[in-house]
Amino acid sequence: MQKSVSDKGSGYNFRNNITIDWCPGCGDFGIVSAVTQALSAMKMDPQDVVAVSGIGCSGKTPHYLNIAGTHTLHGRAIPYAVGVKLANPNLNVLVMGGDGDLLSIGAGHFVGEGRRNSGVKVLLYNNSVYGLTKGQAAPTLPLGEKVKSLPRPNILGKINPITLAMASGYSFVARAFSSEIKQLSELIQRAIKHEGSAVIEVLQPCPTYNDVNTLDWYRQRVYKLEDDKSWDPVVNSKEEDEAKFDRGYRKSMEWGDHIPIGVFYENNTIPSYTKRLAGVIPDYLKYPPALQDVSDKDGYTIVDPIKTFSENDIEL
Ligand code: SF4
């Protein structure tokens, strides 16, 4: 299904006169709106932001934004994004992937990035189905649930993206709802300001293939963690980590009639991977690979791999 959108606005939003390949009512529209609102609110130079996606309906997002972006391979958005971040740590790198992309074929990369904490921000679009390929059960569809695209109820159990992200070591973990655009925009801004890697799971309707987890279904259930004034997920010292991690982890398992959205866990004490690299590679942050000269004024390469290998005691 296609819908033509001609956006007369400027900034990061939909490129002018582009054909948007998302169905009417898809939660993806709300996510893009929140991303553009967040980048505009932060007055971010488009040259400082990169969007990286995998395969799926969500994978089209970088095509629709006025920022640099790459539509990569199935499940490979995170390692590609980490490569961008390590090549130039000054960039703000956003990963846009679906639950089917990041939690099935990309699950190993999802877990690995939690350990690394390189500073990429993962927006995990969760509609519980593989929308691009006609609505098969995605890893977040609960056991026994039957959406209209399935011939029989799902016979696999579901992954909880929040508990997986926390167990993997992500230092910022949150959940949002695609129709709560203001809150999602604020969460994206907070994640971008956070030094380490972040995961924001975004619950979203897929009106074409998921007739169970609909817009109204979510509207009747989501509630904001921040409405509880005693909720404080921010860890600023190692001493308070255990209790806050435990509280966020337990809260992340709440599902059904009441679904919490907001920040579950934010740990500001874990150094980012780029800072750890700077500790072993002199001048890494000053001259990261993307800022190093690779050619002379006439365009000839000045890179000498044999010298580089020998200087670093690497045998060829
Ligand atoms: Fe959105 Fe579902 Fe349509 Fe994909 S198939 S664009 S997820 S509504």
C-alpha cells in the first residue's frame, strides 16, 4: 500500500514529494514524527546525525528523513551503526529496526551492543509481526496469540525487549508508544544526551496484519512510569545500581491490562566503548578514523597498511 506525502515543511521530516510505503494508520508515522521533533528540539545539525536501519517496514525510515542514512542488511543495522560510531564518535547514530529484525536474526548483535555500550541509540519498532512479509509472528508475539495474518495461534513464546536489553547491559532502557509522540520525542532526546548505548522499545500498531494489539488496545493499557513521583530509574553511583536495576527489571515484566511506558533504567556510571578505546589508542577521540587524512592534495593514498600493521605489532 502506498500513500503520497508532500511535506512542505523543512528540517528533518519527510523528503519532499516522496512516496511513503507505509499503510495508513501505521505506527511508523508517529515514530518518524517523534524523531524529527526530537532532532528539531535539540537544534541538531543534520550533518551530525546518521540513521541506520535493517530490513522490514521500519527499515524504510532513513529514506524518509532529511539526514544521512543507510538501509542495511537483515539484522545487521547495529554492527553497521557501531562501525559508523567508532569511525566518528562525534556523530549521533540512530538505529531503526523492527522486533523481527533486531530480536531474531539480529539478536546476537542486539545483545553484543549492550556489553559494548558504544553510544548508538536503538529505536526498536515493536508491532509483534513481520509486516513487510505479510504478518508472520515476530519474536515479541505472545504464545497462543492469533493475529489475523496467522492460520492458527502462535506456538512460540515471546521475547521481552526491555528485560533482554537490561540483561544485555544497555545503560539506557525505555519503552514508548507510537501515538504518545511528545513523550517519545522527549525519550529520544534523553537517549541522545546519554553517553552510552540506549534502547527505546516503541509499541506500535500494525493495522494491516495485527488485529489484536491495535491502537485502541494500547491506548486502554499504557500508563506512564513518570506519573509515579517516586519512580527514579537514574543510577549515578555504583552503590544505587543494584536496587534500581532490580526495580526496573521487575517493572519491565508487567504486561497485560497495564503496560508501563517511560524509562526503566538509566545508568550514567558505565564508560562508553569509545572512551574505553581512547584509553588504549592514543588520540583516538581527537583523530578518529573518519577524520584522518587518507590522501594527499592530488588524491593519492597516503595510507601505508604495512607500516600500520608493523607499528601495531600485527603480523601479515
Ligand atoms: Fe505498518 Fe504493518 Fe503496513 Fe508495515 S504492514 S507499513 S508495519 S501497517
